Amino acid sequence: MTERVVVMGAAGRDFHDYLTTLRDDPERRVVAFTRAPGQNLGVTEGEDIDFPAALTPEGRGDIPIVPEADLEATIAEADVDTVFFSYSDVSHDHVMHAASRALAAGADFEILGPDSIQLDVDAPVVAVNAVRTGCGKSQVSGAFAAELDDRGLDVAIVREPMPYGDLVEKRVERFADESDLEGLTVEEREEYEQHVTAGHTVFAGVDYRKVFDEASAEADVVLWDGGNNELAFARPDYHVVLVDALRPDHGEHYHPGETNLRRADAVVVTKENAASDDQIAEATDVAERLAPDAPIHHADSVVTAEDPERIAGADALVVEDGPTLTHGGTAHGAGYVAATQCGAASLVDPKPGAVGEIRDVLEQYDHLDTVLPAMGYSDEQLAHLEETIDAADPDVVVAGTPIDLGAVVDVEAPVVRAHYRVEFHDTDAGALLEAGLDIEGLSG
């Protein structure tokens, strides 16, 4: 009998697991995906959405993507045998609560590992992963890309999926200049914009066999800049994993971040300039225990503001990268650091004037204090973000997002961007790359 399967996901590794491993397995049939709470995938709340028939075997038809809250009902109604868990940046407790729901409803529970879902690519692959979202992967990836550029090598950066809207149309996405970013959500721009602005081509999409085929056709080296703490979708020739000194124990408490750490070829402990000696020691200890054969390097995350004079003495509203604050669980980011470093008179609390979906986000993530996540999954949510910023009535907005927020929102206060870059203590981007990649051989 054919095993009937539900894939729990968040429009990322769930689709990848399906297309690489489950789709063409004659002994399994995926009858539904679930979508994570609060995830709209480009549709209105309550609207039905399907994984399109064009991406399924002939004759299979669309596959429904149901709210995760409907897991038990879906297991019963579709006579499901197995639930596959396929998303990232969740605690080990969260994974086992999901497992308990599936088991109690009468299904088995499985997770596909890296050896099952990683693709072979016709170019060397350097994977930059992390134990949590917000560790600084894109800064390290950007430093690697710049180093490879300087050595005359063509680089393609591949990002984790962010496929809002038409999944067939977004089967393969390529972003080479600013015009390619038009019409994207804030979250999508946060994935791609900083690399495109630096002159690098970014690939993403839904079907990563095709994504990596197109990326490797253009590049001497493919850089996987994994979103959240996701597994690399390609088999890496060199695997660098980041540990956040400000969240020192998270390397052994989150999925699949712990898997990444245990499989690391090299580890970088980041944000040490903002951490205590005890935090750095704990993060290093976790890395040494879980990745005993990997060299451990140390780095700072250095924050600068584009126009510090605008911040000095001003009442500042800090807007940060959304995922880092929300499911990443951090209290603040580069915007907060820039506002305090540059002498803001006060940090404006956005909560009293928050509206709509932004108010809901601030209520849900009650660890946030005088910072605002840059949420913009939809036009409505972006409008609520703009209303919330204007209601706070700051002298200046300090934006710690990876994008040019001022170009995306229409607000009364001036927007000053905060940037951060990685600075290694004991190595540099070139030496770190050379430890696992034959750069001279590629250059020759």
C-alpha cells in the first residue's frame, strides 16, 4: 500500500523535501502540506492555497496547503500514515510537541536528514549556516563573496526559499540588479537586497535542482547563504557554521541548528564585542563539544550608522530585521546598537500607537522592548508598519534591517540606516576560505 504523507512546513524545506525526495517515491504520496501559523504565502487569511499540479507528478493534481492548526483533522480526513517535519529555527521542544500531535492522531513522525535532501552541484559549494537566525550569515557570506571576487572568480549566492505567490512562476528566481527586486515583500528583500547591492547575483525559488543548475552554470563557486538555521540544500564542499555569543547555549537547543553545528567543517563564534566573557566561553564550549573536529574562530559584529549626526540627541524609533526579533528570539539588533552608540536622547516605544498586524506581532513577541520588527509580508502589513511608525512620532527612525527601509516605507521621520559587518579576530575571509576550498586551483 502507498504511504500517505503530510509535510509540515513553512514554504521552504517542505517544498524542497517534497521535490527532491518524496515527489517521485513510488511508495509514498503527499496528500497535504501544512503552513506555519501566521504565514500567508501571498494569500488572504482564510483563503485556500495549493501546491500546484505543475510541480507534482502527472495526474496527481494540486496538493492542499492547510493551516498547521488543522494537522489532526487532516490526518483523520486524509487517512495519513506519516507526518514529515520540514521546517527550521524551532526549539527541540517545539519539534517534539509537533511529533506528539502527529503520534496522538495516529500517524508516524519523521524528519529527513541532510544526506537525503542535499543535492550534488556542478561547482564547488561553500555553505554558510548557523545555529539560529540572526547570527550574521549574510555578512560572512558577503565577505566570502567579496574575497572570491577579488581573486577573479565568479560567485553565485543561493538563498533559502521565500516563495510568496505563484510557485510555478517562482520555480527559479534570479536577482542580479535593483530592478529584479521590484514588487518583492520586505522579507524577500531582506534575503536578497544586500547581496545584489554588493554586486552579486542571488538565486532562490522553489525547485532547487533547477536553482542550483542555473547558479552553477554561471559561477566558479556557489555560496549557500542559508536562511534561519536551515540545512544546506546542496552538499557542501566546505561547511562554515556560525554560533551567536549573545545566545551561547542555543547551539544545542534548536532544530536544525544543532545538526548544522555537529556537521561543521569550521565554526565562527560571532558578536563577541557585544557579549560577556562568560557568554563567549559558553558559546565556545558548546561548539567544542558538538563539533570537536572543527576549528573554532572568533569574530565581532561591528555596527555603523550612515548619518550618526541625525541620531545624536534625537528621540529615535528603532526598526530591526523582523525574523531576527520574532522567531529568532533576540531582543534587538543593529538598529538598537547604532541608536545607543550614536547618543540618541531616547528610544521611542512603538507599542502605544501600534496598529493592526504590527500590534498583534508586538503582543505575540512580548520580549521586545522599544524596538519594532520590520514586518511586510503583505501590502496591508506594510501599511500597518507605516502607520505604527508615524504614530510613534519619532525624530528619526534608525533601521537595522538589511534593506533600505526608507525606500520601502513612506513615513514622516527621516530614516537612518545602520549596517553591521563581521570582523574576525584570528583569521580573515581569505584564510578561512582557503582552509576548506582550493581557491588557487579554481583561479588557475
